[in-house]
Amino acid sequence: MDKTLEALALEIDAAAEDGNISSLNTLLNKCSNGLETATGQNRAIFRFFEANCYSGLAIMRSREPDYEWSWQQDERISEILSLRKAVLEQGFSELEPVFQCKILTNLGSRLNSLGRFVEAIKYWDAALEIIPNFAMALGNKGVGLIYYGQSLYDYSHKGILTAHAMGELNNAISKGALWDSGTHPEAKDHFKQYYDGSVKHLKDIEYNFDFDLDQWPLGESDEDVDYRGWCLRHQLFLSPLNDVCRHTAAAQDVIHLPNHTYNINEELRFPKYFNLLKQEYVTARYMLFEAINDENEHISDKDVLLLSGFDGVQFGYRSEQLKTAYRLLYSLFDKIALFLNNYFSVGLKAGSVSFRQIWGKIKNKQFELYPCFEKSKNWPLRGLYYLSKDLFDEVFIDVSLPDAQELASLRNRIEHRFLSLQDYASTVENTDTHSYITIADFEEKTLRIISMAREALIYLSLAMYREEAIRDNDKDSDKLSVPIQSMPI
């Protein structure tokens, strides 16, 4: 890093430490100006500095009452967006490995604080792929897994996640851990407290560390093994275990709804809704697997006369299967919003419900959360809310995913216009009616959408579990409790 950037870093640190909001805003402008001419790894560094400015502003706001559970933390959204942009910069890979790990670790920690604990694990793991003994990634992941485990209604899964957390925390406080700028005593003590707590919990439940998590076969045929192995590698099973391991125990779609209550004579409808959500998800998942992995000509493509447009477009059943999977997965978000509208009695008409608009409305040019969400201390539910900000909406344009608008545009083009998938990028231009994308690029975006859909379904289940605890319906004799059976490992 050159001296100019080093001086800027010191200015940002000093402004954040002093709580100087005016200086932080001035430094944000300096970062924006620097980005106009920066190239290579310097662009990623400016994005990181930009994120640090937003972090400093968020710390100032955190002194306000109830900020920790505030659902409108605009500074954190901006920080996440800047960190994500830093990772996407071409020069990110040119940074020193420790610098890369700092960015990835910070991104995971910010997402985790807002309830995006499933997504956070991926960034901590990405840091640990670069430096396996990076202390802050190990420690933050361990703490995150403990809270993830505490959010589960399945006690056996909670034990497994806690055991993984214990391992990460132990590595974080060991002598071999790498600290980016010398050992941080406060952080190390923090991780040690959580490590001791995890050890005590596992001792109390008599956790069996020798239990074989690979005792179940992946399938009876080569096709089963290929498909389920692909799902495991891409972390696509609806099981919290698939967030921490690739053992065959994780190769099950076990997430469903927790025990919950209804008024007498009320329809027992929520398991029916969740069944449909799960079935559409697993169907789209298999369609995606086939589209990506099956190169054989499909019977429906035989003797079909098509004219060449000399634009590199690949026609066929598999291409349409890939587009259908994308469309089906994207539609799950609005259906989850319908579930929320019903369960939380938001009161919106079904035709006006969407995943971005279920949370609140624009009033006097300001966004206002609906009362049922505003004061809620429901961590997974807040994760759903912040996940919604990764989807673009013309009314609510604040996003925390750099290409959110492109993902929404692809869905719109599949549904209402013409989208062609190319074997290779050609020089043909996109129009408002017809656009192109390479198959490789579209597959990558579909994998991103399916990961987001999986994340949303997990948060939905765990948000309901938390909400049932908040409502404490056991004290109401006029309620009917519906137990949902799960088969523990």
C-alpha cells in the first residue's frame, strides 16, 4: 500500500475513534474521488476504506437507544455493499492474503450481526480457504455458529453446530492462530469465553464426538450419488448441517416448521404452505442439476427445425430447463412474503404482496416498517428482512448486493421478454426486447439465486420458531398446539 493510502487509512481510523461524523463523511467523499482514477488492487482498497467509514458512522449511531435491534441500519447496509464491491473488484485477488481475509471476515461479521448467519459462514469460510489459521475468521465463525445453533428447534443439530463452533474457537485461541496486526487480547478473551461455554454445553448434553456423520449412504444408484453429492458440495440441502459439513448426515432436506399454535377452529395451514415452498425448491434444484450436468441431447430436441442467428445461442431442453429453474426459484421469495403476510397478520391483499414490500411502506418519502416487525427481536426474521435487500425493487431501491438489479432484470426477461443463452459471448447487442447472457454466467447467477432461496427458507422456519417463543402461546388455553415431528440424528 502506498503512503497516500496509508495516510488515508490513519485518517479514517482517527475519525472513527474520535466519533467525528463530519470527518467521516468528508473521508467518504475522498474515497469516492479516489475510486474515479484508481486501478487494480487500489480499487479494492478504496472500497474497504469506504466500508470502514460507514462502519464508523454505524458505531456513532449504535450509541442511540435500541440501535442494536433497529431494523433500519442504513450505515450497515452501505458498509456491506462496499465490502461486497471490494470482493468483486478484479484487483481483490492482487491484495495481500491477510488484507483479503480482513475484508471477507468483516463482511461475514456484518452480515451475521443483521441475521444473515447462513450467508456469513460462506465469507468466513472463504477467508479460511486463503489463510486456514486466520484468527478473526475462526473466532467470529465459532461465535456465529453458537448463535445459529441456539436458533434451531432440533437439539441434535444444535449439538453438532456447537461442536463445530468449539473446534473453530479452539483454533482461534491457539498459539498457531494468525492475527492480522498482533494478538488482540479483548478478541481472544471474547473467543475464550465462548469456547468455554461451548465445552460446558457439550459436556452437559453428553455429546458423542465419535458419532459417525457419514454412516448414511448418499444413494442406491450412481445417479443418486452424483446428484446428492453435487447438492452437498454446493450446500443446497435444506439442513443446517450442510452449512458446516459435507458429511452424508447433511444430505437431507430436514428443515420444516417448528411446533406452533392456532386459534380453535383456525385452519392448520402453515405446514401446507411450507410443503409447497420446499417442493418447489427441491424441484428447481434438481432441474438446475440436470441442466448443468447432463450434456446428452434430450428427446424433445430431436428433429426440431431452428434457424441459426449467428449469435452463439444454444437452444434446447437443457437451456429452457435452466431458465425455468431460475424463474421457479425467484418466485419463492414472493411466496415467502405471502407466508409472512398471513403468519404475522400484516394485512396486505395477496395481490399486492412481494418480498421487498412485505416489510413496510413509503410514507412522506420515508420508509416505515410495519408495526409487527419494527420492535421485533427476532434474529432470523431480521435476516429475512435484510436478505430482501439483495433483491431489486423499483419502489425500494436500496440494495446490498451489487448486481441485484441485474438478477431482477433476468427474471423479468425470462418471464416477459426474450432471453437467449450463449455458448460464448458474441458481439451482438442487447435490446429492450431481446438480450443475451452466456450459459456460464447464467449458471453462476442461478446458483446464487438458489443459495438465497435456501437461506430464505431456513430463516423462515427459524423465525417462526423464535416468534412462537416470543408469543409464549403455552399460557393460552384457547390455543391449539400443533407438534411438528422431526427425526433427530
